[in-house]
Amino acid sequence: MIFSVDEIFKFLNLLLRIGLVIYLVKRYAVGSIMKYIGQEKTAIDLLQQQRIQLRQECEQVEQTMKDEEKIFQAMQEKFAAWDKSVNAAAFQEQAMCKERQKKMNLLANRKLESIKRRHLMQEEIPALIEQATKDLQQAFQEDKARGQKYITKVLDALGE
């Protein structure tokens, strides 16, 4: 295998070109590519840190929501107990009002009866006594002996 000079120079020319391409790639492209790869790694690391931080924030938000749900449940229970006690107090107050109303009606009825009795005592009984007195006087005046017996009987009863 004998190579001609022309083939050797072509081969050397090819090696030179390949070497030049490798040199240029190493000199200019590798630095840019490494810089780009470094930036991408930094971006990936930053995104992973953000993902971790967001996961922690989500867990904190979920925990806060659970805590607030517990607080809400406790407040609902307290409100239900308060509402029950208020309703019980209102029912008791209503019952007391009805009881007071019954007492007032009873007192009003007693007062009315008292007024009726007083009216009877002040107006009707004196009129009845006066009428009875007139009837007795008339009866005793008609029969004087009978009147005298009655007076004697009353004086004897008073004397005893």
C-alpha cells in the first residue's frame, strides 16, 4: 500500500480540518455549552428548592385548614350550646310570664270579688236591712203584743 503524496496531503488536510474543528469547538462551543449546562443545573436546583418549599407551604396550609376546621367545629358546638341555653331561658321566661299572667288574672278576679262584696255590704245590705226593719216595724205595729214579746226576748238574750 503505497500512498501517493497527494493522498497523504489530503489525509493531513483532513486531519488538520478535524483538529481545527475540535479546537474551535473546544475553544468556543464547549465553554458556552458548559455555561449553558451550568445555568440549567442551577435552574433545576432552584426549581427543586421551590418545589420543596411549595410542598412545605402546602402542608402548612393543609394543617392550618385542619386547625381552622377544628376551631370552626368547636365554635359551632359552643354556638349550639349557647343557642340551646338561650332557647331554654326564653322558654323559661315565657313560662314565667304565663304564670305571672295567671297570678295577675287571679288577683284581678279576687279584687273584683272584693269590690262586689264591698258594694253588696255598702249599698245592698243596708237597703235590705232598712227594708227588713220597715217590714218588722209594720208587722210589730199591727200586733203590739207580739212586738213586746220580741223586745223582751232580745233584751233577755243580751242580758245573758
